[in-house]
Amino acid sequence: MAVENDYRDKKFLIVDDFESFQKILKRMLHGLNVKDIDTATSGSQAIRFCEEHEYDVIFSDLDLGKGPNGLQMLEELRHKDILKHSCIFIMVTADSSRDAVVGTLEYKPDAYMNKPISPGEIQSRLLKCIKQKDNLKPIYTALDQEDFDQALMLCEQEITNKSRNKNWCLKTKGEILLNQERFDEAEQHYQAIVEERPLFWARMGLADVYLAIKKFKQALNLYEECYSENPASLEAYEGAAQCLVSMGNTKGAQSLLERSTTISSRSVKRQKLLAEISRMNNDYDTAAKASRSVVRLAEHSIHENAENELDLADSLSEAALHTKERELKKAYAKEALNTSQATQKKYANQDIKIQAKLIESRAYASSGDDANAQRALESAESRIDRHGTHTLRSQLELAKSYLQTGHKDKGFALLKQLAQEYKHDKAISQRLDKLVDEPVTAQGREAVVKINKEGINLFERGEYQAALDSFSEAVQFFPKHVGIRLNIIQALLFDMKKSGPAPEKIALCKQHIEFVDHIEGGDKQFKRYQQFKNTLEMLQKHGQKETS
């Protein structure tokens, strides 16, 4: 057990880029009988020290100047299993903004302190943390050794004995079961706690279980309950967004994630998810903005990689292609070119260079520069001839570039070849089908026939909302499928014919019309598209008359 004012057996590390603060904190710790103290002036130096020594307590500033910040350092130490569970990590910062506080707490340091700090405050926090760590040392040791059955048994003993750490053990038990994918046990565990007392963390845990076992509606209800109760619960917004995507409501998912980034914008994972979902919604402006955040936030972290820069260049190229504002188109295309060219210089890997060159060709094409688009495409093809393509992404980028630069036959031929090559891989088949208006995989074609049959049967029985739900779920897997989009519009129009025009349904119709407004007169679906577009315009005029 720790004795007050006696930390002589503990090894400390202070991480701060200001030596003056290091000295102040060191002096305070000496006053608490701390004898063994190391200091680091950067996140990189601190990570090296942690690789060489085992620390009991780490005090770190959030902003550490160049290199990894305090959060990135903590994340890397955990990711590499350098930091033992028994180590106390205390974040100390002068930044008291909501973005910093909420973003830091999401990483779950053992304590969070605002500068300036006093010796009494340090003593109080240290004593509390060390007491808990010492009391639960056998559990932390089991977790460090990845002996999860032992950790569960020890947690159960603490729970049965009703120790002062009972709640921590209940929470830890749930996390272990969830991380070990023992979902039945995790569900029973969290359900029992919620029935006795609806603790916030237990409801979040139960929602995470429901999400994992694909009970999306139950998970969504709990996540919504949690973020309504605690608007700063970023994990609840993210979980709810994942549920909505799985239920086909990508617009709702994007809206939730955008809301969460106004609370704290520091999560690479959440910004990446926002970019991905925005692309599903053809909202390339938001995708580009989120992708910029990913590149900026990932720098110096475990998340830094070429994929982030390629995704940014791709989002910018798509934004340039789809915007109708001339100046904005030029700006997006220029940034896409700069990003793709910088990526080619930064990375030696030939596949990355090829992918960036292919995105460069699409950036030129997006701005109407067909000559340079063709030159960039030919340069990429030349590299492929010399070095080959070793990744699926390179082949997908090539197919996309063929489709956008006027080589549709080559693009479809390559996609069909990939569909055959990856016919037993459901995830890759879905990625291929998302690139084109009609599925190129056998799985995709069969799925569309089945979905359309089910939806049309519901529609013909007058169950318009059920038909709409069926088609909306399908759009998640086939976002460019014109027929499914038109079926959604038809279900909405007939539903409004039955129950009267509704602004939210008119808005949804408009969104889907915009998704398919690229089809031309020779397309087999053009007549339906034109008919539905005219009907929608009449409904909008009718609605305007009623409100005037």
C-alpha cells in the first residue's frame, strides 16, 4: 500500500517541452519524497525512455511542440504495449478549451490536471491513483500478461466481496468480455447492471455489444439515450453513426458525426469515418474537409500513412469533379494535384506512386484538362508495366481513372476481371459494385434482383414505408445503382400521394434525384427519372402554394 508522502519506490517521468515547468514539477515531487525522476522534452524522447525503462507514474503536457503531442504519445505507448496497465498517466495542460478537455478525456488518462498546479493537488491525485493501482495490482498484472481468464476471476472476487473497487471491476469485466468477443456473456453482464441501476458506462457497453452482434435498432436506441444525456459522449455519436450506416441511413450518420466534431475534432478515427460516410453521400466538400483533418491530426502519430494522403487527394479530385462553381472546381483540382504530387515525392513505394499518379490523372480530368489527364494516366500505365501492381487499391485506382478519362471499356473490363478474381470475397465484391451504376459481381447482381423483388412486392401491396426501408438499406451497398435510387423515389412519391406531401420526404426525393441526375437520354432509366423529376417539381410547387 502507498504511504502518504512516500513515493521512494516509484519511478517517475515528466514530459514537457518547457524546462522551466519540468523544474517546477520536479521540485514539487521532491517535496513528496520522490527520488527517481526522468525528464523528456518531446513525445519522441519520452517514447524512447519508456522503451528503455518501466515507469510507475508519467506526467505529460498535452502540447509538446514538434513531434507527437501528449495524446499521440499515450496512444502509441498503448498501441505498442509499452505502457503497463499499472502505470499512472497524468495529463497536465494549460489548454482548458472544450475541444482539448473532451478530446483528452476520450483517451482515458488516469488523471487530467490544468496548469498551474499546486503541490497539494499533485499529492491528492497521486494518492488516489496509486491507492487504486496498488489495490488492484493482481488484476493489472493479469491484464499485462494477457491472462484474461485470471483477470476476470480476480474481478469477480472483488465484485463478490463488494470491495470499494467493485464498480471499476464491473466495468473492467465488461470491457474484457467485449474485447474478447464473448458477446453473450457481455450482454448478460451489462444487462444485469442496467436492470439494477442504469449506469451510463453499462448502457454504453450494452450498446457496443448490440452493435457487434448486429442488433442495430437496440444499439441505436441506447446510443441516442446516452448522447442525449451526455452531449460530450463522443463514443455514443460514433456508435449511433455506425448503426445508421448499417441501417442504410448514411445521411443521418453523417449529420451525427459532424455534430460530434463540433464538440471535439481531435479523433483521427472519427474524422476518417466522417470522410468515408460523406463520400457515400456524394458530399465531397465534407469528405475533403474531413480528409484534411485526418492528414493533419495523423501527423507524428501511429495513424500517419500514405493512405490518408491518397484519400485526401481522391476526395479533392471528386469534389472538383462534382462542384458546379468554376473557381471552387479550380481550387479543389489544384489542391488535389498538389497533394498527389507531394505524395509521389514523399513515398518510395512504387504502388503508392502509381496510385497517386492515377489520382493526379483524375484531378486533371476533373478540371477539364484532358491532355494532362491522359499524360498522367499513360505515365501510371508505364510504371505498372515496369513494376506491376501489387495491391487491390492500385487496380481500383486504375479502373476509376479509366472510367473518368474516357476509357470506359478498359475500366469495366478491369472491374469484371477483379470481380472474377475476388468472387469469394464479399467485402471486396461490395467495394467493386460501389464504383459503378450496375453491379459487376455475380453476388451484386443477385443481391440487386433479390432486393428489388422484395421491395417491389412490398410496394405493390401498398406498404410504401416498408418498401422504402428495403430499398434504403440496399443503397448502402449499391450507392450508384440508378434503379434502386429511382425505386426509393417512387416509394416516397406514392407514400406522399397516399398521406400528403411532407417537407422531409420531398427533401429526401430531391437528394436521390441529385444522385442520378447524370444519366442521359439514351439510358434505359431516363424516362422514369424524367417522370419522377417532373412529379417532384409539381409537389414542390404545390407545397409552396400551401405555405404562401
